[in-house]
Amino acid sequence: MRHTKEWSATVEAADAVVLVTPEYNFGYPATLKNAIDYLHQEWHHKPVGFVSYGGVAAGTRAVQQLKQVVTTLRMLPVFEGVHIPWHPRFIADGRFRGTAEMRRARTVVESTETARSRSSSASAWATRAVNR
Ligand SMILES: Cc1cc2nc3c(=O)[nH]c(=O)nc-3n(C[C@H](O)[C@H](O)[C@H](O)COP(=O)(O)O)c2cc1C
């Protein structure tokens, strides 16, 4: 299917991934699981950061669930994340205006890039160790 091939190429080409998720009934939506499950080796060893939103828990429980899934796909979750509670409160005139903490999105991406270089070093080290 064309959309699957395009999705595969998009994820394959990425150095790292940031997943954005709402929270429904303490979990992440099935649409996100479907998007993840469509691929396999494309996800391997990619650092993954999280941006979540929802009610009082700001989507953090959805992220906890996602961490189990992404580690099964050998991804490397980044600890830092952006979690937005009651997100409509931060939307004015059609624009999202987050707090200073929320602007930590930049930290997520930077951490994700850092993890990527760590992952490359770790994988180079493992390759050397195996080939010894
Ligand atoms: C049926 C339902 C269950 C929800 N459960 C949670 C929840 O467990 N935790 C939470 O933080 N927010 C919860 N919410 C709030 C949603 O996260 C919020 O409405 C969010 O905007 C949904 O994202 P979406 O509009 O992009 O689909 C729930 C909303 C609905 C309608």
C-alpha cells in the first residue's frame, strides 16, 4: 500500500522521533498504536521523545504506556518530555502559547539528538566488541 511505503520511508529517514499524544481513559489512542504497529525495523534504535496533553495528568499515563511499546521496538526513550495539562487554556486566537516549562520542547529535541549520538557510539562500541 502506498501510504504504508510512504510512512516507512518517512520513519526510516528520521534520525529521531517525537511522538505527540493525547490521553484517553489513562491510555494513548488506538490510532497512534496503529501507526506504530505498521512498521518494525524502521523504528529500531531511534531515540524517541514525547509531547503529551490531556486533563490533570497532562497525558503522562499515556506516555508511560507508550514507553513499554517503544522499547519493544528497540527504541530509546528520552527521559525529558513536554506534558501539557488542559491544553485549551493555552490557546488564544488560534495560537498555542505555552509556559516556559512547555517550551522545554526544544530540550526534548536536543535530548533526542544527544541520545542519537550516544546510540551511534554505543552501537559502534558493540560492533567492535562483537567483531573482536
Ligand atoms: C472519553 C474521554 C476520556 C478522557 N480521558 C482522559 C484521561 O484519562 N486523562 C487525561 O489527561 N485526559 C483525558 N481526556 C481528555 C482528553 O485528553 C482531551 O479531551 C484531549 O483534547 C483529547 O485529544 P484530541 O482532542 O486531540 O483527540 C479524556 C477525554 C475524553 C473525551
